[in-house]
Amino acid sequence: MTNETALTHRMTVPHVKDTIMNTQDLHPAAISLRKGQIHRIHHGAGRRIEALNGCLWVTIDNDLRDVFVSPGEGFSIDRDADTLVSAMSDSSFVLLDRL
């Protein structure tokens, strides 16, 4: 394989989406919500929400963003206000502590 061929080969290899995470080991610690239920997190700055299944809608007090988190994706809470995690469908997620 020539250097040019090797370079072309490396450039055409598809990359895996970096937000995907192996969540199999997290299920025992999961918080489950039925569609329409809400989980409130007080003083959550630095914590991370990792969706296991369903669809989550995350809102933070006095923050204009609406964040939707799907399975295999996560969201790091970046403000120390109350955070609401709403289930758009039957869902489960884990809440990871600050590092």
C-alpha cells in the first residue's frame, strides 16, 4: 500500500458518533419515569444525565434552552439552579455525580 493509498484509506473510514456510550452496566442505578413524569434535581451543577431509554426533556430554572436527550446521549448540568427532567415517553436515565 502506498502512502497515498494509506492516507486515502484512513480518511474514508467512517467515524462513530462520540456521544454514544455503553450504558448496560448503568441499568441497576437507573431512575425510571413514565411518560409525563418529572424528576427534579436540586443544585445539579457538574452532574451528568445519561439517557438509557425513552426520550428526556431537560430544562434548567431561568435558562432558555430546551435540551432533548436520547438513549446513549448525555447532558452535563452547567448551572446550579433546579433542573427538571421530563419523560417524553417511558424513560430511564442515570444521574452521575460530579467528578
